[in-house]
Amino acid sequence: MTRPNILWYCTDQQRFDTIKALGNEHVRTPNIDALVGEGVAFTHAYCQSPICTPSRASIMTGMYPSRVHNTRNGNDTFPDSPPLISKMIADSGYDCSLIGKFHLSSGGHRPEPRLDDGFNDWWHSHAPRDDWPEGTHDYADWVRAKGGDLNALRDSKDRVPAELHQTTWASERAIEFISRERDQPWLLNVNIYDPHPPFIPPKSYAEEFKAEDMPGPYFQESDLAQQAKFANVDFQDEIRTPEEHNANDAQAKYYAMIALIDDQFARVLECLDKTGQRDNTVIIFTSDHGETLGDHGLMFKGCRFYEGLVRVPLIFSWPGQFQQNLQCDGLVELLDMSATILDLCGVEVPDYFQGNSLLPVLRGEGDGDKLRDTVRCEYFEALDPFFTGGPGSYATMYRDEQYKLTVYHDQQLGELYDLKADPWEFNDLWDNPDFANVRNELIWKSFNSHVMQTTDVGSERIAPM
């Protein structure tokens, strides 16, 4: 069978509950909704870190962040091995290209260094500002060529208009790539910067969504005392009430950014149709991690593992090849997406890979409601948000079908939630004596899982000693 093209569309910091077809009546996502209707949506997909670099490192290598030795934002370098999945796919004969964010090493105060990534086109864009040297950030150069000043626009009352937005630039580059004549399959990794903070959608989109119409965050007054326990655990913002966060306004702007993503995603899909490539193209829509958006008194991201932050969209579509209008509730990790992409491209999944291909489920040959017994997320050794050289935080999440355990290892603190009874994590059972056995059993299982999944025993064994 002819190997398919891969359109891999990854947003930045998009929660799982931001798609109308999957239950949110307050958003506008008709094109993503259509993808859900014609494909397979994994409704319990979890990232492997709640911040950008380690999550993306995990996706691109097929291993947990601690196993690949890339567990924090801001690192100077990225390990030379294992090879990135884009390199493996390119070596197999694919035309691979990147649009937008990559962020496997620091893009702060410098252009992000290239790796042996396999991408023929490197249309790179990190934070959509205008302080990047010419020739290092394609989006900034594109805006300048059109006579725009990103810094001035971002600070203006009207913000960056849709026609000059990073999301629009990404569509323009994607259309350019897809429209080329070629005699080989292709993989295009499109990385949108939105709906990452700051929440500054174009004015025309912001006007569609009103703060007073928003449902607001998942918050109870008891969250303030709960979060006060974790005052020494890394997070990007202070603990506040929804009113102090102006959370409904942030939610409206966040949904406006997602509406722009949906409109621009539609242009890319339309190009596939116009060029006659839709039927031989696998479309993947996902995000690197989520956003707290006021839940539990928190805004943005950091060392926590609540559903809004660690659970993300994951949708696959391939007309005539994959199941349609299927929503799978089984636990999935983004590592499984990585293994699936290799499988689709006909690349053998390496023995060291820690993800499992979802292809049997996509083809109707497996049970989408029972995929993994547990999922894992990590946050290790990040310096504090203000880069003052503090010790940072070390924490892990271990989730099975019913319970979620979080252990803050450097603080001797933890959280335990029964997600069947308490899906939005308001009732912490960590200190509840009735759940002491559950807590202790999960701590033991989580520790064993961590040792097995992150220990590298070295090269092939050739003798007993």
C-alpha cells in the first residue's frame, strides 16, 4: 500500500475541552468538529510533561522526558541521541518540513539551534515577537516583508490583525508546501504558537467572545487553601480567585484564539482537497500540553497535573482508511501518537520506544476504550519561573482508570483524586485515612513504573558478567 502523507498539526497550550464536537458549547470550532466527525478522537490523551520543551522532546523521541534527559524549558542543548522521529521518517524517503515552533532547546535570547532533524524546510517561529535577527525566524521576516511591526501591533489596541497573525502565516506556508509537485510522500509538522499566552487574539476575533458569556474556570473556595500547600512548588502565576485572575475574560480571549486556529486550519484542509491529496493524507490534530485557565486558582502552567493542564486533544483522520465519528475513552499518551506516526510511515518502531501504535484502533481492529492501564506525566528540575537559580520542583503524575496520584517529591507533598467521583479534582484524598491503602498502593506502583520506564541499562548484553 502507498505510504500516506502526514499533516501533523500541533497547537501550543490547548486544553482537551476546547472543541465543540467534544462537548464545549462555548467555543467555535466547526472545522475541528468536522475532523472529529470523520475520524477518531481520543478523549483521554495525556502529555508527558505540563510544559513545552520536555513534552515536545518526548513526542519527538518516543521516550519519557526523564529518559531522554530533557526535562525542563530553557536548556542550552538537546541530546544527540536517540534520533528524532522526523529524521527517521525523512531517512525512509519522506519529504519532511517544519512550520512554526520546535522548542527542543532554548529559544530564549537567541534563535533555537538546528538539530539533525530531517526537515527540508525550516520555517521557524518561536514567540511571535519582532526582536529576532533577520533570517532566523521566518514568521517575523514575513511580517516585516508585509510592512508590519509585530512589537507595535502586539501592544496596540487592535492587536495583531488576522492577516498578519502567526496562525495565518503558518497556513500560508502549509499551503505553499502542500501545493508542490513531488514524487514522494510528505510529512508536514505545523506548530501553531496559539493559544499560548499572552491571550491577545486579533480584535475581530476577540469581539466574538464575551467574558460575561463564559462558563468560567473550575474553582471552589477550598482551592485557595489547597494551593497554599504548594506555595513552594513552581508555577507561572500566583494563586488567585477567578475574579482576581479576570479568568472569564482570559477564557473568552483563549476561545477567540482557538476560533482563529479553526479558521486557518480550514484553509490547509481546503488545500488538500483542491490538490487532490485528502484521500491519501493522514491528518493529526493535537497540542503539546494544556492550560489551567483559572482552574483551582491557577493561570498558565507549571508544576501541577490537573486535567486542564495535562489532557489534550488528539484526533486522527484518514478518509476510507480509519474509523469515522469514533470517540475513544481509553487512556492514551502522546508517546502513542509518536509510535503511530512511525507505523503509518512504514518505519519500524525502535525497541526503546515507550509508546504503542494506535493504528489497530484507528482501523477498527482494537478496543479504543481500553488502551493503557496507566498514564504518566513528569516535571523535573526546572528552575523557578523567574530564573533566580532556585531549586525548582520535582513531581510526577500517575493515573489509572479511576485515580490520579501526584507526588511532589522535593516537598513531601501529594494529591490523590478519584476521577470517577470527582472529575474536576476538588476533593483531595491524600490525607483521607479511608484512602490510605489506595494512596500507598499507587505510590508503590508509580515508583516501580518510574524505575522501569526511565532506567537505561546500557548496551546489549553479550555475556553473563
